[in-house]
Amino acid sequence: MDGELFPRERTLIAPGAVHVPDWLGPQRQRELLAACREWARPPAGLRTVSTPGGGTMTARQVCLGLHWYPYAYARTAVDGDGAPVKPMPGWLAELGRDAVAAANAGTGDAGAPAGPSAAYDIALINFYDGDARMGMHRDAEEKSAAPVVSLSLGDACVFRFGNTASRGRPYRDVELRSGDLFVFGGPSRRAYHGVPRVWPGTAPPALGLTGRLNITLRVGGLGPVFT
């Protein structure tokens, strides 16, 4: 935020998990927001996700490449309007590869996430209003061990990054703001993580977004199941 005494710095949160503040500049954030608004339109647009236990996620979601639903992938919006999922754009896949390179850049960290061996082919875009949350969970439906790339737009949030054994402690809370990058792979690839709080009204005014968008990029590695 403007007027901060010290700039926020790239931080190794856990082995394989890196926070890079302000990675997306204002113009790139606006471009990504415009793309998200198009992806959110039907068919296979923004939807409310129902859980197997009969509840609903408070963050709404749209998918690219493959459609995620609890707890599997499909080529159509099977828990939405049934339409074919929108394709994963090549430029977004390349942004994912650039993000991992940025997380590793000039650090020499032994725990930094290794780069993906295949192109990013799945994007999950979650929209949070001021009351939305995301419980502790793992991204475990992919067969690839490639790092997960998370990009934030709009309101700031508390991102809780935990361990691979349980949803409980130890975990670390990280403030994610608009333009921030978070990458987790290697020993942290299956770590539990969630969003316990969003701070409404903290988005950059020039962005023109009320709420928070999180764009999560993944490599599925699902092979012939989806050919």
C-alpha cells in the first residue's frame, strides 16, 4: 500500500512455497481482470459450488482447461450448465511458467519450487465477496507434481498456508494483496491452505473491482483419461 515504511519483499514461506508481492503491475492486473470477466460469462461461467455434504462454497468459481468439481475434473461443467469448459489460453499458461521463474529468480533457495515440465493446462478462478471464505484444503486431484501458481486481484485477504499432514497447526498466515503471486510446489505441493478472511474495500481503486479474484494455475497430468 502507498506510504509503507518498508517495501514488501519476496518471502520463502515454507520449503517450496514462495510469496512474491506486487508481481503483477497495474496494467497487467486490469488486463487479467478483463479476461476474468469474459470467462465468467455463460456458458460454463461463474457458478456456486456445492459440496458432497450438501453445503455450498461461499467463493464462486469458473474453470478453464478442465472443470473442477468436488473432487474431480471433467471436460464439461457437470455441476453447472453442462457446457464444455472454456479452453486454457496459451498466454495464461505462459504466465504460469513465468510466475514459477519469478518465484525462483536470483534466490538460490534450496526449497524453491521446481519449474513445471509440462504446460499449465487448468485454471480455477475464485471470486470472493466480503463475506466469502475458503476452508483448509489440498489441491490433490492433479497427478502432476508441478507447482501451483496463485495470482490475486482486488481486495486483500489472509491466506493461511499450512502443512501436508492435517488442516490444523502448524500454519502461517500471509497477507495477499492485489497483484501478489504465491507459488507452492515440491514438499509443499500438497499442503493444506485456505482463506479465512477477506478485507473488503482494500482493492486498488483504479482496478475497478469490488471483491477479490484468485486465479490458480495447475498442471493436471491427467493423461488419456481426458483425451
